[in-house]
Amino acid sequence: MKKRYRQHVNPLKMTSLVPREPLDLPDGPQVEVELGCGDARFLIELARENPDALYVGLDIRDEFLDFGRQEIDRLELHNVTLERSNLIVDLDHLFFPGRVRRFYVNFPDPWFKPRHQNRRWLTEDRVPCLVRALRRRGEILYQTDVWELALEALALFEGAGALTNEAGDWCFLRGPNPFGVRSSREQACEEERRPIWRLLFIKLEGDDEDSYD
């Protein structure tokens, strides 16, 4: 019988609220991060196609990370790493300013009931954490098949003064995923012909002295 994994983990459990140490990333390679990477299928495909970049996957679910690590070992990939993280408590200190080239946010925050809203990690007070970690001209790709979440994310990113919408103000991207690889959820949505809303925001040029550019 195929083993079933828990799709959702309560990030507000006491055992999940202990902050982890900042990520110790090597100098040099450009860093791209998937927030809530699940089985890391998306990152693994990116890592195979771009061996000179470093890919980091973060997720709170150990079972999915272990599955992804097994695949990474099988493929003998050395430019992708998966780390357990509760983004609610970790996001503000995981990365040095200007260290990340691109964040991927693929189908996040499956907490739809009103009483579970406090379990979401992508909130107004955490968007600045993403902006601070991005390098100049760094990017955030956001994808979801939930219309309400798409609208909320659009408002959050549009409200961040340091970001500009690649598709135009208050617009979603048209066409397929611009990076050519798909997460497991993304593939399932396409097979079932469910709509996917995509956003691509870019950090404006600035005088970030800590940037790794």
C-alpha cells in the first residue's frame, strides 16, 4: 500500500515555533529559493537544467523533504539543498540582505477557513522579509489555483513599494510558467484544466549596500 503523507502541518504547534538558525550558504553561486517546496520536484528540475546556480527548498513537512532528498541523491545533484523551516518564525532571519536572486512561491498557504487564517505565512509583515533578502533586480514568482489567494497575494506585492509588477500594475502574468518547469501541484492543475494565476514581481534598483551583486 502506498504510504500517505500529511498534506498540511499546523505551523503554530509549540514544537514548530522554535526558530532555526540562519542558512549557511556558500559565497559565489546565485541563490534561488522555493518557499514551501513539498517534494521539491520543481527545484530538482531547475537544478538539473542550471548546474551553476544553488537551489534551496524550504518546507515544514519532514516526510516530503525526505522524499526530495532521496531523489536528489539518486540524481547525484550537488546544487540543491532542502531544509526544514517554519516560515512564520524563520523568514525574517534565514537570509542575508541581497543574497537571493529569486523566490518561488508555488501554491502556498492551504488554510482557507477563517479560524485558520493565522496559520498563513505570506502576510503583509513578511513581504518586507522577502524584499530585503532579494538582490537588486531579484524576482518573486507566485503561483496559485485559488482565486482568493491570488487576489490577496497581488494586493500584498503591489503594496510593497520596492517591487514592480512585471505584467503591469494590478495584472497577472499571461501564458505558462515563464521558467519552464512545473511543480507537482502545477502539473495536476494543468492536467485537470484548472486555472492558475501567476505573478512575477521584481525588486527595484536601490542602494542596498549589503547586496551580493
